[in-house]
Amino acid sequence: MDDVVSLGASVMGAIVCPSVERWGTPCRVRHMAPDTDTTVATDTIVTVTDQARAKVLEIRGNEPEPESLGLRIEVVGASGVEYAYDLAFEALTEAAEGDSVVTTDGLPVIVPADSVDKLRGATLDLPANANQGGLVIRNPNRPDPLAGVELDLHGDIADKVRQLLDQAVNPMLAAHGGFASLVGVEDTKVFLSMGGGCQGCAVSAMTLREGIETQIRAAIPEVTEIIDVTDHDAGENPYYSE
């Protein structure tokens, strides 16, 4: 059962965030303003697993006045098909109007108003690999891959797909050492091949489904199906091989 937090205490000072080594991601120092009322939330935006909650509470215990602090989770941008996040301890009195503030088992989670829809349904957890430090956010939401991109598409489906790959898709994949190529078009079906760092990559299926496919369907609505014909066994990190 979630406990809804509504606090209005006046606190002065600064929050000292834990180190990168302990936290696994940079923290920002947030100064606390006096006489600031928090906003009450009625639903959970981000679910925190028991393991992640225990870790966060352990770290928070090393901070001054830990009971006055909540964990702020904010979307600060996008990197390819994923959002970028900032996690920091923040005074509960700093929550602004419209922010979500929900406490579960002693840990208040603050989600800024402009991050609520982007984080709704996400889960904060420890990495699956026990040797990997930090925390992970599993978020079912994705950024709009065409936001801010001005496209100039013309011609038939094949022409438009090639132009989209050149103008939007491959610049995104280049940051990860990969690229996508058009293999062919049959009626309204598009066949793509992925190369470079995307060939044999364990997350290339997600990249195709949630990145490239989303962009193609949004920019070229006449396309009905996108098929990956990449020989992933030939990649540097094949994940189809036995």
C-alpha cells in the first residue's frame, strides 16, 4: 500500500549527494527553499523494487537529516531510443506544484511534473548483473525519435526509406557505431539490414522495433511491415548462434 506524502515544513541548507562510486550515477546538490509546499500524488509513477529501495535507503542514511529527503527521478533528455535520467536526493519541501510525491516503505519518490508521463509505469531496480554497480530504470515509454528533426522525403517508398535512413536513423545509430541499410521493398513491406555495432548486438532487435520501425511508421505511413534480414551470426557479438 502506497503512503501519499504531503509535507510543508520549512528547511534551510543544502543536500550533500552521495558520491558517484556509491550511487552509480552523478548526483546534483539541491538547495532547499523555505516555506515550499509539496504536491500530493495519488498514484505511483515509478515502482521501486525492494532491492533498489533498500540500496537507496542505505545511501540516504549517510546524508544529513535523511528523513527529510526524497529520491528525485527526472527525465533530462534522450539518447537514441532511450530517455536519459538524473537521480538525486532532494528535500521534500522542494517538490513543486504538479510534481508527484509518493512514499512506499519509507522512501519518498519525487517525479517532476514534466517527467510524469515519460516515467509512468517505469521500474527502478538493481542491475541484473550483480557485479554491475548503480541502479537501472526499466521504462516502457520511449522518446519521439523524430522530435525536432526536419525531414525532406519524396519519391516512392524505397526513396523515402533511404532518405529517412540518411537524415534521421543513421545519425542516431552512428553514436553506437552502427548503421541500417535498405535491402529491398515488396509492395508495402520494407526489408532492412543492420551493420557495424548493430550487427550481432543483443539489443538490435529493440533498436529496430522501438527506434527504426517507429520512425519509419511515423514518417512513411504507407509502410505496413518492417523486416530485419541482418545476418546477426556474422556480427561481432552474435546472439542468434547456439
